[in-house]
Amino acid sequence: LTDVYSSSPALGRYFRSAQVVYFSNESATVFYQLEFSVPPSTEGFMENMMNPEFIRNVLRQNIYDEE
């Protein structure tokens, strides 16, 4: 995750860390926490760049690119 988000053109400059919060071998489930350092309030920044769907799509795109 660290490589994915730190090298992202859209999020790389804001990314600070990734941490696994929970991992289960039984169900192949991982919960993780991402930390970003965001600039002072900018019009639409939190709604667009820090939108959970947008952040998930950065990871999805990386997975697709590796296939």
C-alpha cells in the first residue's frame, strides 16, 4: 500500500503512511488505515481528492495495471 499511494500522481504528495489494523487468513480480509497530510481548506479538495471512492480507485487501478 505504501508504494501504491506514495507513487500515485494524484495522492502521492499527500500520502504519509499505511498501517494494517486487522488481518485474517481465514477470510482473506485486511483492514488498513491510510494517513494523508492535507493542505489547508481548498475548495472541493476533501470532497473530491479525499473521497473514499477515489482513494479506493487508486488502489484498484494499481491492481489492474499489474495484471
